[in-house]
Amino acid sequence: MSTKSVHLQQNHLRMLELRLWLLLAVTALAVAGGLALGLALARTPVVQDYLPSGPAFFHKALVTHVVFSFQVWLLALLAALAASTASRPGPGLVGVGLAAIGGMLMLVVTLAGWGEASLNNYVPVLDHPLYFAGLVLLAIGVAASLWRPGTGLAALGWCYAVALGCFALASWRLPAEMDPAFRLERLFWGGGHVLQFVNTGLVMVAWQRLSGHQPTKLSRLAFVLLALGASAAVVVELRFDPQGLAWRQAYTHLLWYMLPLPPVLMAADVLAASWRKLDWRSLAGWALLASFWVFALGGGAGFALGAGDTRTPSHYHAMIGGVNVALMGVVICLLLPSLGRPIGSPRLPRWQIGLYGGGQLLHALGFYLAGLAGVARKTAGAEQGLDSVFKLVSMGVVGLGGAVAVLGGVLFVGQVLTRLVRHD
Amino acid sequence: MIRLVLSVLAFLALAAWWPGWHQAEQPLGQAVDPAAFVAQTEAFAARYQRGERVEAPAGEVPLLARKFEFWPDVKLQPDHSYRLRIMAQDSVHSVAVNGVELLLVPGFVQDIDVSPGDQLELRCNEYCGLGHNRMRLKLY
């Protein structure tokens, strides 16, 4: 086989891998959306009795909804970004297969109603061996894609390795006979925090690629500082007992002190380089702007963490929203065109990004205001204690923003899946 | 070049400021016989039960943190001083009061001093199961 034909075959496999990771990422969002419908059905009288595990399906569907819309979607997108530049597609193709099997295992466990739901922070789980096997396969699959030459994502690869190390260490250090809820919370706490460095790195890469701006010394430094910040997890693990309070608080403080600077540097670098050059009315500019706004709101709300009210969901909804809107922009503006499958008219994607970004902004703002007024997180109905007009209006804004964001999300999934599956 | 140096200095300052380097492990509180403390709390609740709530006199108030409640449902007088003595009964819980968090572990009692004018609400701050967010007690 000639060098040219080997090169062509490699390129074909690379495109196949990228397409498969994108399919996995967007399908994860579609499944998460389907499970969100399941959440509603699980609270509907009569209908709830016909669900796989009756009314208990609510918490099980909620767990997998979060895992698919957060972990699977973001990690598959991370792997897709790695695939878009990596030179050797082999490990990535194996990785996407493992990750897909992992996702299917988790879905089967959910639909079969197996395992108890645990709504612990970061990676909620169904306490069943097959569910954990699914998570492990997903983690290995993404690692196979990320840890290879030519991805240009070395800092994210390092942060991801630290996160997996934290999960493994916690699993070894926490006794199996502990109370399951406490053990699962602590098992995913440390690595879950470090995964936020990965997610932040993901949005930094997305900003850079959307701006079309070549890496500078400052942007490279931002990634180095991100990797250094994540590495401080080693200090936490060496100094503290994972069952103690100091261990838990040190990870919270890790995000407060080590995480904000790298994205600020990257945003400053991208803005300084692109302010006059970038067409902010273009789709990429629009996605970049929406991401900056939503991400900034989420970052601000992060300083109210630990208050136990709805400022916590305000923080994470806005952070995820800011990451998501940038990634949606990358998928539509860069990755689909690189596969030769661009979306024809920019009109619908523009609406989609506006609806998703605007909806997330409203959703998070409503949560923040409700939290200021004292509405507790993770409560519903009478438990919320909506005893003032301010609280009622704030939670109304939450609902309105959520509905608008969901509409934007559905439009994204519909458009991208159509382009990935169908070829004109 | 100046931007790079400033960025590194800012990062180093934040890293040095990070409490993870010097933070000490919080004490778990006074070690007690869990069964005896549960019995003491039950006796206290039975003695001061008034209708649906337990109206505690000024002084020491024993409390249990368990899935998913702080028990008994104590009502305090806003103009009295109290010392809340809390122990986790079943698994690890925690409580944050005036910005200070205390881990609640079975077999150890943590003390919280309540002064006149305080308006405290106890909330579990350590995920303990599906009812975790319901685990709260308004003390007034």
C-alpha cells in the first residue's frame, strides 16, 4: 500500500472516529432528554405504576439523566475534540466502542430498575455492579482517545488522569462496609472536583477554536496553570483522611482558589485577540459571546457554594450551560463542517444557540435570586416554602429559563443528529 | 512578558492562599457511649414534649442527627441561651452553623452554643441519602 493510500485510510478512520464520538455525545443528550420525560411520567398518578420500578423510577431516571447529560456528553465531546486532531485513530476507535458499551450498560440498569439510586454530588449512580462497570468503560474509552499523541490536549489529558487517580484512590481508601450514601458521596467527591478542571479546560479549548485564534504564550500558560491546579489534589490526598471534613473542604477550596484564573486568562486572551477581528454576529461569535456571559454568571454564583440553597444549582447550571453553549458552537461551526456535513443555513443554529444560552442564563439567574431569598436546593412542591412574591417570581424565572433552554437543546440534538446520520 | 509574569504571580498567590496546605482536621467532638446518649435524648424529649414539639428549657439540649431528621423537634426560646449537643445516630451527617461546619459521626457529640437573638436552622450538609435535602430543623 502506498504512503498516500495509507494516509487516506488513516484520514478516513479519523473521520469515522470523530463521527462516532459525536454520535455518542449527541445521543447521550437525546437519551437524557428522554429520561427527563420519564421524570415527568414518574410523578404522574396511575402512569407511574406502569414504569419499570414504579414511582422509584423518578430517582433512577434522574441519576442517569444527570450522568448522560453531564458526564457522557462532556467526556464524549472531549474525546471528539481529541479525535479531530489526533494522528492515530486506532485507540480512539476502540475507545468509542468501550464508551458506547458503557453507556448502554448504564441505560439497561436504569430501565430495568436495578440498584438503589444515590443522588451524591458530581457523579450520581445506581448502586449496581453493572452501572459501575458502565462508568469504568466510559472512563477507559475516553482515556484511550485522550491519551495519545497529536491531540493538542495534553493539559486536559493530565487533569483527566488526576481525576481518575482520585476516584481510584478513594475507592481503595474508603472501607466497603461504610454507609453506602456516605461512601458514594466521598467516592466521587475528589475526582468529581478534579473533573471540573477538565470541563473548564474543555470550555477554554472551545473558546480558542471558536475564535479561530492561534495559541499564544498566555493561552499556553493558562493550560499549564490549569494542570498545576488540578495536581494540587495530590496534596489533599496526602494530607487528609477521605472520611474527614478537612478532605471535603480542601477540594471545595481547590476549585475556589485554583480554578478561576485559567479561564479568566483564556477569556482575556481570546477577547484581546478577537475583539476587533471576530465577527460577533457570526455563528461562532454568537456562541462565544453566549458562553462568556453564562459562564461568568456561573463563576460568580460559585462563591455562594455551601449555603445549601438554590445558588448552588444556579452555579452548576450556569457553568454547564456556559460549557455546553460553547461546545454546541464548536460542533456546529467546526466539527460538522470538518466531517463534510455542515448545517446548510445558519438561521436555525443561531436561534438554537440563542435559545439555549438565553434560557440557561435565565434559569441560573432565577435560581440565584431564589437562593438569595432562602429557597432550599433539591426541594419541590410545598417543601420549597415559596412564601413570598420574590421567591415565586424567581422560581417562575427558573421554570421559564429551563423551558427555553430545553427547546434550544432539543433543536441542537435534532439538527446535529440529522446531519450525522443522513448524508445529502 | 509582563502579562505572563503577572499571571504566574497571581496563580502562585492564590495557590499559597489555598487553605489545603495548612488546614487542620476538625475535631469530631466528645466521645460518648452512643446507646447511653440516645437514651438520654429520648428521656429529654419525653420530659419536655409539649404538643408536637419539644420545648427545651435554657441549658443543654441533646439532639440526634439521623436519616432524615434532627430529633427531637426542639423549639427554643429566642431570648435564652442553649448548648445543643448533637450526635449522629445512624451514619455520618454534618451541620453548618454561622459559617462553621461540624461533622457528625456516631459515637461523638458536637456542641453548638446558641445565644439570645440567634435564629438558627439546622441543615444536614453531608449527603446521607435520598431524603438528605429534607433533613433540617427550624429551632424557633
